Amino acid sequence: MKKLWDKGYDLNKTIESFTVGNDPILDKQLVKYDCIASIAHAKMLGKINLLSKDEVNELVHELNNIIDLDKTGEFNITQEQEDCHTAIEMFLTSKLGDIGKKIHTARSRNDQVLTALRLYYIDHIAIVEQSINRLTTSISNMSNKYGKIQFPGYTHMQKAMPSSFELWCNSFSDSMMDNLILLKTATKLVDQSPLGTAAGYGVPLNIDRKFTAEELQFSRVQENPIYTQYSRGKFEITILHILSQIMLDLNKIASDLILFSMPEFGYVKLPDEFCTGSSIMPQKKNPDVLELLRAKYHIVSSYEFQVSRLTSNLISGYNRDMQLTKEPIMNGFSVTLESLQIADLLFSNLKVNKQKCHDALTDELFATEKVYDLVKQGVPFRDAYLKVAKIINKI
Amino acid sequence: MKKLWDKGYDLNKTIESFTVGNDPILDKQLVKYDCIASIAHAKMLGKINLLSKDEVNELVHELNNIIDLDKTGEFNITQEQEDCHTAIEMFLTSKLGDIGKKIHTARSRNDQVLTALRLYYIDHIAIVEQSINRLTTSISNMSNKYGKIQFPGYTHMQKAMPSSFELWCNSFSDSMMDNLILLKTATKLVDQSPLGTAAGYGVPLNIDRKFTAEELQFSRVQENPIYTQYSRGKFEITILHILSQIMLDLNKIASDLILFSMPEFGYVKLPDEFCTGSSIMPQKKNPDVLELLRAKYHIVSSYEFQVSRLTSNLISGYNRDMQLTKEPIMNGFSVTLESLQIADLLFSNLKVNKQKCHDALTDELFATEKVYDLVKQGVPFRDAYLKVAKIINKI
Amino acid sequence: MKKLWDKGYDLNKTIESFTVGNDPILDKQLVKYDCIASIAHAKMLGKINLLSKDEVNELVHELNNIIDLDKTGEFNITQEQEDCHTAIEMFLTSKLGDIGKKIHTARSRNDQVLTALRLYYIDHIAIVEQSINRLTTSISNMSNKYGKIQFPGYTHMQKAMPSSFELWCNSFSDSMMDNLILLKTATKLVDQSPLGTAAGYGVPLNIDRKFTAEELQFSRVQENPIYTQYSRGKFEITILHILSQIMLDLNKIASDLILFSMPEFGYVKLPDEFCTGSSIMPQKKNPDVLELLRAKYHIVSSYEFQVSRLTSNLISGYNRDMQLTKEPIMNGFSVTLESLQIADLLFSNLKVNKQKCHDALTDELFATEKVYDLVKQGVPFRDAYLKVAKIINKI
Amino acid sequence: MKKLWDKGYDLNKTIESFTVGNDPILDKQLVKYDCIASIAHAKMLGKINLLSKDEVNELVHELNNIIDLDKTGEFNITQEQEDCHTAIEMFLTSKLGDIGKKIHTARSRNDQVLTALRLYYIDHIAIVEQSINRLTTSISNMSNKYGKIQFPGYTHMQKAMPSSFELWCNSFSDSMMDNLILLKTATKLVDQSPLGTAAGYGVPLNIDRKFTAEELQFSRVQENPIYTQYSRGKFEITILHILSQIMLDLNKIASDLILFSMPEFGYVKLPDEFCTGSSIMPQKKNPDVLELLRAKYHIVSSYEFQVSRLTSNLISGYNRDMQLTKEPIMNGFSVTLESLQIADLLFSNLKVNKQKCHDALTDELFATEKVYDLVKQGVPFRDAYLKVAKIINKI
């Protein structure tokens, strides 16, 4: 079995394992996208007469075949094949002989990987957007149900002024709306076709990059091949930044609810399914799910910083270091998506304890109101403030 | 002298220094913005009849006075005053007595700080955009001058295929264009008026938030006061992310040029002003400026990381931890701006050594072309590749 | 099947997957250590008469049985069991009935996990130490073989003064020696028995912590149960810091050799097995293995910072967030160990090109020597420096 | 005025400001250490007859003079001089003429900086150790005063089992003891004399490195000049790691006390000096000092991360990027030292509310005790656990 870059010597097993890493597993998520991109590429090669119509048809047929096999989990990537790109080319060659050997014409593994990843990103950003929309619906439902209930608003973790669940719920909906603005920008960035930039310096053939871009529904061609290579890593950092911002919202939701559900507060009751027990203390109902939700922000944000380091202090042109950006970006998507799902379940099942909220609305929360009663009577704000402060703090 | 929150007891000096930190210095950059915001606030208080027309005029007059004093460096913030907000209110009270004490009506230091910072961000993002435009002009000038010169394109730090300075220059212009998309998104996020959200739970008065938003040229009101508070920190992370992306471009430019200017390559000659000598080795011309340009990416990116940590695992509502986000964001802007200026100088003065570039275009760079000559003759790509590989690698 | 904390209600599948995470896979590495710790615990329970001699013997027998099964890969942890601790207790209960139910007496899952992890750390730190010793032997062999060959020493990526492979090799041996000092400190920290601290507040029984500590060959008992809990996370950060420092050495080795093996320098020749080809450019021999070695520093260092974030802003006492420290620490060890092995192979197979080194020793490298010739003749250093500078730089 | 590396051309002002950075301010902390190192260096030059006895005496005299001027703030470093090293050499030359020009014989600015920094580190690590000792004394005093008072121990932020202030206080003392182990290791690493390694490749003179090492009370000579250069950055990461670990303790102390001092708990009362008010809410007493203490962990830990990035992906030999490690390490020390002082004040003034603690010791905290009552009667642990769980959770 030959690797794409095979030149005749055997690789030490240790080194193989070191260089291949988790790619055979991670690349399962890319098989579909690589086939879609290869179909567009084959058609383009047909258009510029580097492939005959028949060759194109056979390649398209077998690539669709792989997509079907992949759907049912029947398309495998072996450790020896390293990645989905080799596995796909080998499949084509085994089926179609010389025709399979032609699919790599006018492209490099570099732009091939880039194209598959871009298609994966566009799809997954859309899935994140859908998850956010589902979540904001649940938040809105909760707000409709409990929104009018007032409870203490805190600053510095001290009771400040009266808040309400409407205010609290909407704060996260609004934040998620701003996250959607960020996601839209991410899509705008990645929505450029890298196909045809080859190894970062183009190909000495008259290829039609606009054609493949349109076939793959990219809005534009990413013209400069050096920037195209460089944008691997750079775009990933932006995507991970945005996923982190989403996770930061969930981190805050979790932090709030862990506190508010403590018996000392009792403003909310977590769904039973969100709690686990202790192996030694039979009374415990621990908010494990929320603790993990809180923690996962750090995981995703660390992925961003991992990639931001990997790509630094390196010269232009592909460097193999970039291979290691694949795992953090893919994990970033999966952690964010499962976390959004958990948050959706949370808002759908959270209960507010009206009585506890009411009891917590103690006098000092209304001090600012008292100041403004004086202000309305014409007392300068700063004097009114000091007057109320003296009464409350008994000084 | 009284602090805004003074309640009668003295603060230990150590603690004062710990809590005040660098604010008196950092806040110099905010005086102007806080005055502009206070003018809008005063006018709004006039509009809802909490201040008389005369009171508004006097406040506006003195706030403009402060803006003028600040321009010439005559407005000071003392350590005891802690920050610009107290300094400004104290100035007003010393000039206008009771009228000064009314300026804080219907706002909190929280929304006051947020408003000043937002105005600062909008301004500084615009300055960054201008700097990027200046830089891309210089890049374009360099490309016009040297663009046709070919030199080796590298992958894996190995000669790959022929590149050119046009290709190389444009890769960074294109990247900077995408940075402008990101900056536009940042502006969209921060372009929401926080004024009127007070300490994060609104004020019990019928204030006109739309009026102040329009006075301050914000596109929209940030309605939810809890989200408004929370977005301090969150927006800063996004801004710092984008500044980091700009710095990553400069990191790559510097990495390329440090290598290309090594005598072993000699493709470019750095301007003399970009090099320094050694205290022990008289022959040295070191690319110090580029090394620092490369390094500053890590500084700015670490600021992002710093803020992303500071804001985590905390409940909703203002927490004092947020104070520490001011230094990284302000430093982030100043490092990025000076680095863009340096990069501009760099592209304006860089020279290309045509001869060295030409000499470096050795045979192996054209191997891919040879493969495609065979492909054009009908040899399947993979076979053509192996044929050329055998010749070159003599196997 | 019952979880340790089962209280009767079913868990939503989504939530189960969210909370269990990768533990069933990661915990395979802990089975042995958990059994060893459980054996010591059972003996202690026998000593204080909470178990009979027979019960102890049966437990010890079955725990050794699990160790054997685990060696041959026959001990499984199901998704439902969540982790190795539940799997082991369930195995014991299925074999021994009521006796199995007694093994968890006087401990909590918290100190159980801590103990297994500590034993794992002590073992793996020792393995890292052995790997370092193997590596320094290879470095020393290389130095013996090629050490006398001179080549340019660089500062600021500019030729500075003559260096040699002896100097270069020894720089990394010396650094690795200092890494061993750090590892020794890590061992000193983790070499404290956490067993008996239960959930972080002890157990209301007269247990013998000194006995289990001695059985498990810990040097001391970690007395304070709150600190014991808190040190999960804190110790992991230190270990990951040290692994990062080892990886930083490898990052520098890789960075040096990627440059030195460029044809433009040619000071060294990488073993063929360390290079791969390109899918489009048949001439390429890319130093992929070194690029990945360089990149993996960032992976391990990011693990450290991941854990340093996870553990912050949380109150004392176990928080579930800590579960997510398991993956970075385990991956940290495995990446470091495989990287050390690669580095060992590298130094064992690296070749120096004497001719290329010799040719690169150009005149300017000896400028400092010329300065000191003048100094020896009595010229003040600064004047001698300027004199030589003028000659060299022709000014 | 001439810089150490001046070769005759003027530097653009922008570039000067970019390259000099904050060094003139930061270097104030290094003047003393650079003079001490220069004294040892001058004596060594005397010993090997590169300076006469008189020259040595004059240099030593003037260097001591600078130390005295520096003590009273009368020794200045101008922007033009860039750093303390140039300022000191220029001072010597202005006082002693040709003799001053000889002080730089047989060293480079590289080893000069390294030596001054090492002496600074050794001193400052010792100061941190003293601060920790003062803090643990205060913790111990608090434990003596309030240690017997019980209050709830938490896991998952839920009441778990009874704890006490003795247990709580000691957890931090014990952690600080382990921090001292780490600090000792840091000292061991930096306690190697770099003086004489020059620019990283030694000097072509027969200097006596052992002599200067002994003069400066270093335990050993750092032999390898390449490793010596490389250890700048690497050692800084370790120091910053350890300072971060200290700050993590303070982060946890602050997190605990912010919660415990909330009126909803009231276990402790913070000293008035640790609290500030609100500009809008007159009732507020906010734990600002603790919030900042919590936040500063992230500042210091980010410094570590910053340096760990700056030093990566670079080849051996000094790179100017290293200059930017000076600010994070110096700030790291100052933030840690002021934070330890604040923590000391905190433990000296904190009050425990015995009544609130007592009231919080509700029944469920004793569930584990009930389980062990059954265990003592012979019920298998797991059955006893389920029995008590059923009673408490009413299922």
C-alpha cells in the first residue's frame, strides 16, 4: 500500500504512529466533504479537458459511492492510509485503475484538506446556529413561564437591586444574538474557495477556480495561494474564539445556577437529571452537569489558545505543525454542540421557587429606590445617597 | 476628599494601592470619552426635567472645559481620586457646588465606565482600520516596485515551487482585508449604548436611553442591563482576539523577513534603521525590530487569554475582577497600533535583492512543472509524479 | 446495574454521555493503580477490624485477579459504569457479594481517585526520567561522534561566533539535567498519601492513614483533607509545567534542526525516516517529524494552561470541574513520552555534514577574536570594538 | 551619546521607542544587581591581568557610588540610554575615561543581563519566601483564635460534612509549605552563574568563571554557554509557574471568603478596610479587595503563558524576543508580593461569626456519620449508605 508521498523507503513504526496521530479517527468526519470537493474537482478537470466525460462520470459515481458507504459507517481509514484523502484516492484507484490516479491532477493535498475543512466548517457553523436558535427558544419559554418572578440582583456577589427572571433570561438570549453576529462573520471568512491553490503556490495549469467555487457553493474564490495556506490556522483561531464566546455564556449560566440552586438561596430547582449523588454522603444532590458545563468553557477556550500558539513564529507556506489544529477545532465544535444541547435541556426543565425568591427580596435591595425618592423631591443625588447610606449603615 | 463610595472610614494605604492599581494612569485615555458621555447624560437629565436648563448648560460648559484641559495635559487624576470618573465629578462639584452633585443622578459608575470605554473602543477600532489601510498601501507600493521578482516558495521550510514578491505581498494585503471584516464586526458589537443600565439592574426613574444613545451616535440601545454588564469582558475578548489576528499577520511577516534577510538567503535587505548591533561582536546587524514585531503577537494574544480567564466562573452582575480588563485592552490597542506603524515603515523601506532571488531559483523548484508537462501528454498524474520523483531522487 | 451514587432515578442518555465523557477509556490506565490502592485499603480495614481476615483475603485475591485481567486487556469498563472505580467495585460485588459492598467503607470516591492518580503519577514521572536518561545518552553519543566539528553559532538568527556540535549537544543535556531536578520536585509533591481524606473532610472512624501510606510506599501522609482535595488540579498544573519544560527543549532541538537541515545550510542530514514527501512536488523531503515535535510543545503547554483555568475561581472542596483535568494530564504524559522517544531516535540517527559546516565558518564569525587580539595588546575594549567594526562594516 | 552597539547611523524615533519599550523604567530594579555583578567582573579582570589593581579599584569605587545613588533615587536611565547596562557603562566612562571603556571586556550584554537578572531572582524569591512565612504565621494565629469553630464543609458547592476553621486554615498553610518546596527548586535552578558565557558562545580569553561565581555567591557555574542563553525564558517560565501556584492559593482563599462572607452565609466578617461601597447603592459593602485578589491569579498565570509562547519555535542563541520576558517576570514578582501582603492583612483581621456557623450545621451534614453508625453495627457500607439515603431523600 502506497502513501501519496511514498518514495520507496519504509517508515519506522514509532515515527508512523507519531506522524499519523489521531487522523484516521478525526478524518471520519471529513470523508463526506472530501468526496463532495473531489466531485467538483473532477468535473472541473473534465471542463478543461484533462479528464474525459467518461472518466469524470466514473469518478463521480465512485465518490458518491464512498459518500453512501460513509453514511452507514462502511468506509474505513486504516492507520497505514494515514488520512481520508489517501483512503479515498486508494479506493478510487482500486476501483478505476488509471482513472483513480488522475484525480489528484492539478491539486495538492494542501488545498484538498483546506477545501474539505472549509465545507465542514460551513456546515458545522450552521448547526451551531440552529442549536443557538433552539436554546433561545427554550430560554424564551422559561421567561414566559417564570419571567415576572423577582429575585435579588447581585453585584460583587452582594444583593444589589431587584432583578427578575425575565431580565435574567433575556440577558442570555441577547448575548446569544450577538454570538450569531460573530458566527455570521466566521462564515463570511471561511466562505472562500481554497481549491486550486495547490501547495500554496498554484499549479502550472489553466484551471478554472471559479467553476469549482460555484460547484461547492462558495461565495468567492480565495485568490492568493499563500494567504490561502496561511489562513489555515488563522481562521481556526477565529472559529474557536467564537465557540469560546458561546461557551462563556454557558459558563455564566452554570455559575449563576450553581449558586442560585444552593439550599442557602433556593431560587431555582435543577432538574433531577442534572444532579448526581456522592459515593459516601447519602444526602447529596450535586449539580454535576452544571459544573461540567462551567468547566467546558475552559476546554474550548484553551483550544483557541493552542491553535494561536501552533501557528506562530513560523514562515509562510505550509508547515506540518498545522496538522495539529485539526483535533482542537473538531473537538471545539463537538464540545460546543453537546453543551448547547445540555443548556437547552436545562432551560426546558428548570423550575423557579417563587417563595424563596420572594423571601430573599429584603429591604436593602430597595435602598436605591429610596435615594431616587429623595432625588425626585429635589435633593441632589450625592446628598440623597449619603442620607440613605447613613440610615442603612447606622453611622 | 471623598470617593464616590465613601462611607466614613479610612482605607489602609496598602489596600488603596492594591485596589487603585494603574487606573489613574490608564484613565487619562478615558477623560475625553467620559466627558462626552456625561454631556449627553446631563442633556438627557434636562430633557426629563431632573436638571434645569441652566444646570445642564453649566455642566456642559465645565465638561467641555475638562476636555480642553485634558487636551493640553492639564487635567490630573490623583491616586486618591482613583479614576477619571471621580476626578471629573469632583472637578464639577468644586466648580458648581450642588449642581456637580447632581451629575451622577440616574447612572452608576458601572454604566458610566462602560459608556466611556465603548466610545474609546469605537474610536480606536477606527484608528486601527486607518493604520491597516496605510499599511496595505505600503504593501501595494512594494508589490508594484518588486512584485515581478521571483524567489523560492517554501513549504515545510523547504524549497517548493517558484513564488514572487507580488504573491507574497498580496497574501498579507488579503489577510488584512479579512481583518477589516473582523474589525467591522467588533464595531457592530460595541456600537450599543450601555448608558442607563446603571449597576446592571436599571434605575427606578423614567430615563430616556434612546436620547443618550443618539447623542453619542450609538446605532442602538443595549436593552438588557444584565447583559450590558456581562458584555464588559466579553466584548473585550473579541476585540483582543481581532487585534491578535492582526498581530499574527505581523508575526508571519517578521518571521518571513528574518529568514529571507539572513545572509544565507539574502532575498531582501532590511532598512538599516531596523537593525542593531551587538555589544561584543562588531560585525553584527541584527533584525531586532523584526524580532520584537514577531514577539509582540504573543503579548497581545496573551492579553486576550488573560481577559478570557478573568471573566470566567463568575456569577452575573458586576464583579470587581473586571477592573483588571482595562489594562490588557488598552495595552492591546497601543501595541497593535505601534506595530502596524512599524510594519508600514518596514514595507516602505524594504529592498529586494534581485540577483540573490534569481540564484535561489534552483532546478528542483520546477519539478512540479515537469510533472504537469507529462500530464499534458496524457500520463496519469500519479504515474507522472513517480516518474519525476525517481529522476530527481535518483532511486 | 447501579452507579456508586445511584438514588433511584434514570439519567437522560444525553446527560450521561456529557458527564461520563472519555472516562471509560482514560480509566483503563488507572485500573492497576486503583486495585493496588484498594488492596492497601482492605488490609487497613482488616487491621482496624472493620473487615475480618477472611474478607481481606478474598478482596485481595479478587483485586489481584483484576490486575491480571487488566494486563491482558480482559478487564472492561462499560459506559454505564462510568469509571474504573465503579467497574472494580461491581466486579468485587459480583464475585464476593456482601464482602464487595464493604470495600468502600471509610473512603470516598474522591480520595480513591486521588490515590490511584498519585500512584499513576509517581510511576509515570519515573518513566519520563528513564526516557530522559536514554535521550541524554544518545545526545552524548552524538557529541562523541561529531562534537569536535565546528559550525556557526547564531544570535538573532545571524552568524555570531564559532560554535561546535559538542557545545550544541551539551546545551540540551544540561537542560535535561535541570528538567530532572524539576521532576524530582514533582515526585516530592505527589508523594503524599491522600487515602483516608474521604470526600475532603475525613471519615468519622478511627482509620490508620499511616498504614496505608506505608503499604503504598508513600513517603508521608497528606494530613489536611481540604488541602488534599485542593491539591488535585494544583499538582497536575506543576506536573504539566514540567512536562512542558521538557517539550520546550524538544521544541528548540526541532527548531534548530529544521533550519540546519535546510539545503541553504546543510549542517546536518536528517534520517530519511524523519522526512516525508509531498503529494504534488516529487522533489520534496520534508522534515515532518521535526515539525510535529516542535508543535507538540504547544499541545502540552496548553494542557497546563487548561488545568490552570479549570481550577480557578472555585471554592474549596471537590468540584466536578476537576474531572476534566484527567484527560490533559494523561495526554500530557503520553505526548511527552512519545516525543522523548522520537528525540532519542533522532539523536541516534542524525548525521553531520562536516564540509558544509566548515564552509559556513566565514570570516565575520571571527570578528570578536580580532577585538580581543587588540584588547590583549592593551586597547580598551570599547575602542577595539569600534576599530574592528569600522573595518568590517566599511564605515 | 553612544549606545553599546552604535555603528554610526541614526535611529528613527518611532523605532527607538518600539525597541526600547519600558526598559528604562523596569531596569531601575536592576541597577543594584548589575553593579554588584560588574564589581565581581572587574575583580576577575584584575585577577587575570586585563585590568590593573588601580583600574579595578576605581571601577569598584564608582560602581559602589552608583549603588548609593540608586538607593536614593538619584541614578537615572534615559530613554536614549535604553537600559541600565548602557547607563552604567556611560557613567563609568564619564567618570573614569578609558577605564570605563574596559569594563565590558570579556563579557557581552547577554551574559551581563542574565547575571543581573539571576541576582534579582535569587533576592526576590527569598522575599517571596519571607512573605509566605509571615502569611502562614497569620493563618496560624487565626486558626488558634477561631480554629475550633465548626462550619459546613462543601463539595460541589453543596453542604457535605462538618468542617472547622482549623481544617480550613491549615489547608492553606500546608499548601504554602508545598509552595516553599517549589520556590527552593526555583532557587536551585537560577543559582548558576551565567557570567562569562558572553553572547552564548564564550569569549576567546582565559577568564575565571569560577571566581566570579564565588564572588557573587552562586553555588555553581552554568558551564554551557548555549544552554545559559536558552535558560533565559525557560527559568522565567518556571518562576512564573511557581508564583502562579502561590496566587492560585490566594484565588481559592478569596473565592471561599467572598462566598462565606455573603449575608446568605455570614460565616465570616471581612475587615471594613477590605470592602468598598457602590456609587449608586448606599447599602453596599462589596468585597472588592478579595475580588481583585481572586483576579490577580489570572494576571500572574497569564504572564507565565506569555513567556512560554515568546520562547517557542525559535532557534538556539539569543533572540531579541527575550527582551519581552522582563516585564512579565518583574510584574509577576510585584503582583505576587503585594497579594501576599494583602492576604496577610486579611488573615490578621478576619472575624468568624460563631453563631452563623453553628446555625448552618444542619442535619444533613451528619448523614455520613449515620452511615458509619450502621457500619459499626456490621451493616455492609453500601447497604448502610442506601438505607440512610432512603430516609433522607424520602424515597
